[in-house]
Amino acid sequence: MFSFTSIIARLKTWAIAAGIVLAAIGIAFLKGRASERAAQSHQRLKERRKAIKTAQEIENDVANDSRNDLLRRARRWLPDNDR
């Protein structure tokens, strides 16, 4: 038969083991969240760089066009009230 002290000792052992398992799960969860945040931040940075590059290309394109080319481009997008 088990004595009361041996039951307490087994409960302590199981409690310690459960604590270690919970701590490992918690650490893995937090590490995964941090990794996902870093990946999202990296993705946002890539998208921002792409947007800036596109904006610069458009700016350069517009700056290099002649006045007539700019007017021709604008006519495609602006409504013509004379028609």
C-alpha cells in the first residue's frame, strides 16, 4: 500500500512534469508569434519598397514626357464634355 508521503511525492513529480510541458508549449507559442510578426513586417517592407519604386517610375515617366504627351494621356482618363 502507498503511504501518504509517497502519494504526495508522485503528485509533485507529475506537477513538475506538467509545468515543464506547459512551459515548453508556451515558449513555442510565443516564438511562433514573434516569427509571424517578423514575417509580416518583412512582407510589409517589401510591399512598401515596391510601391515606392512604382511611384518613382511613374514620376520619372511623367517628368520626361512632353506637354502634348501628358495632355494625350490625360484625355484617356478625364471625361470629354464636348462629345
